[in-house]
Amino acid sequence: MMRSLYSGVSGLQNHQIRMDVIGNNISNVNTIGFKKGRVNFQDLISQSMSGAARPSEEVGGVNPKQIGLGMTVATIDTVHTQGSLQTTGVISDLAIQGNGFYVMRTGDKELFTRAGAFGLDAQGYLVNPANGLRLQGWVPEQLADGTTGPIKSAADVTDLIIPVGSKDPAKQTTLVELACNLDKRTAVIPPGAGPATVSEGTWSLDKKVYDSFGDTHVMRMNFTRTPAVNNSWDVVVQVDPERPVDADVPPNVTLGFDPATAAGNVAGEGAFTITFDNLGAIATVTDAQGNISDTGKIQVPVTFDVENDATGAVLTQNFLIDVGEVGSYTNSTTQFAETSSTKAFRQDGYSMGYLETYKIDQKGVITAVYSNGTERDLGQVAMATFTNPGGLEKMGETLFSESINSGEALLGPSGIAGKGKIISGTLEMSNVDLAEQFTDMIVTQRGFQANSKTIQTSDQMLQELLTLKR
């Protein structure tokens, strides 16, 4: 009879443990990144009254007689199912859709979390504002020339930083690309007729280019049909054509495939001739010195001078004009009997800019957006997965640490090797389902009541036993 009392006690104790876990789940129903717990029971031990007997020729076998002595907690699992996502609109809020954890560092110790409510500290580091732990990832490789290279996710993780207020230095224009069409029907200007205007048969385009200081200049190109030569256009290149002739630095534009001998036709201009085949594609380009290019992609070198404000010296700036590829019609200048539309559709220079904002894509790549329109990769968020995430130990503050049964952290970028994708501007909510928890609460309460009834009934039976002799 005492056995039933102790069985009931074990039932009370362990149902209380289950109620504790349910209470913790419900209290964290609105905790971002929280993963619910689950209690599983198993019977404790059984006392054997008699053993089993094997069958014989005369009688059959006999089963063992055993009395259970209660129950115990088998496991308290952490259930790592996906929580729902809530949009916040905050760039630094990150949610993981799929498997994986963010890597956080405190000193030399790495911890892991699904809570992605990150922010910037006073030094620009991406941190958890609640405890100051720094988010880990990879930063671009620093090259010998002072520039940054690609992000190598095979390297060790480090702190991620957003350099708020940083500058993106100016970049000199090195390439200007032409495209579209020159109208074959454009009238030919007779020799000696004087300078042409656009309406008289010259197609003109202007394109902003940048020097090494980030200062802007206007490159003007005038395309004029070559007299007495079919499918040929003379091209005059000018830089800052509106600049006064008495400026401190003369334009001195030169153009040619051989920079050592290149010279302009007149002061401040460089010239070349472009011819087309009978199918409208580029055939040849000839510079002012008679050098001819007739294969592959043709890029005409251009130089012009600017003043160095620090010393007063004159600096020579260089860039290439990409007129297109011989025989090609894609992103190349052509000649057809259609309205002229040739333009400089792209140049690669820009002025100095300040970091205005940043964005984080699904790969976890952090990209800085500068006021000059450029974008730079600042780093990439690292993710960790485990062979047995249920083996992680909870450390509080929605953090986990490795255990001897979780396996080592497998670090890598999102979307690779089973890792989920990162969604910026959202947070992962708790995976606690209130309906499920309330149902488990009712079941747990009934189990607790039933075990207390077992103790009460056993006590009554013992009381009856004590009164037998009366």
C-alpha cells in the first residue's frame, strides 16, 4: 500500500515540473526568438512479484508479475520549430527563415541566438542592445593598395561594424561606354562649309565625367558624316568645351591608340574616325595619327589636364571611350537608317560621398549606400547550425551555448548547407502556441489531481487498516 503513496508522490512532483515548463512557455509567448520547452514522462522502475516461466509440454508459459513504482521525467526538450515572422521595418532587425542561429561573442566565448533585434552601439558595432554582445560575421579582405577585396566566408568570424559617417573617396572616370545608333540618312557637310550644328548634320552628346579629385567635367562628342566617304563618321572629343580659353589650365585634350604620339587636331580637342560595314556594325576606328583598330572591342584612350590645387601643377587625367565591338550590335554603336540615338550610357567615375544608410540582403551581406550613389559591401552575417540543436544549453537572455551533445557549431553564410535565409526588417516571434499550452495545462492539472487522489485513497485504505482491531 505504501507503494501507491510513493507512486502518487512521484506523479505530483513530476507533473509540477511539467507545469513549470508550461508556465515558462506561456510567460515567453511574446519573447522574440524564444523556443518552447516540452516535458516527456517515463515510468520509473517496477518491482517483480514473480518472474516469467517458459511453456512446457503440459502447460503454457507464465508472464512476469510486476508492480510499477511511479514515474519520472524522461526529457525536457527544447523544440526548435519555426516561429512566425513580424515585420518591423527596422533595417537592423533580422529574422531567420529556416535553420540556423546568429553567432554572438562575449570575450572569447561564442553564444548563439535566434533573437535578431540588433542595433548599433556608440562605435558602430552591430550588437544586441540588451546585453551588448556583438554580432559576428565576415568583413571584406583588405588589399595591399588600401582598397577592399571580396568577402571570404572561409575566414574566421569577427565583429561586424557599420562605419556611420564614413566617406567613400572619389573615383576618376576610367571608362565611358557608348551605345545606340547613328542615322545613316544624316546629311554630309561639304568641306569648308564651316562648323556644323546638330541641325546641319552633326550628332552631339554630352556626358559628365570625373577627375581624380571628384570634380566634374563635361565630355562632349560631335559625330559628323565624313565627306566623300560612305559609312564613315568623324568624331571630335572635347572636355569642358564651355571653359574660357584664358583659364589657368588649357584643355589640352589628346586622343589616340598610342598615348606617346597622340595629339589633338586643334587645341582642346581630340578626334578619331569610325567606319561601319554594310550591315550597320562597326568596322574600324582610326585615331588622329592614323592608327587603325578593326578587331574586338574598341576603346579609344583620351587624356585631358586639370590643375592640382595644392601645388598649382597640372595633372593629366586618362579615360577610355568604348565605342563598341567590331561586328556587334549589343551595347555597341551602330549605323542604320533610323533616328540618331547614340549616347554615353555609362561612366564609372563618381565624386566623394558619405554613408547615408545600409541594407542587408537574404545572404546576410551588409551593403553601405553612399550619397554619391555608390554601394560597398561592409560585411556578411555568419550563421551557425548544429547536428543536434536540441542538445544546446539555454544560457538565459534567449542565448544558447554548445554542449557535449549538440555537436560543434558549423559556421557559414545563409542559404548554404541547410542554413536558412535572413530577412531584414523582421523579427522571429516565439514558437509558443497558446492553444497547445492551455490544453497541456488542463491535461497536466488533471494528472496532478489524479495523483493527489491516489494518495488520498491510499491514506483512507491505511486508515481502514489501522481500525481493523477495534
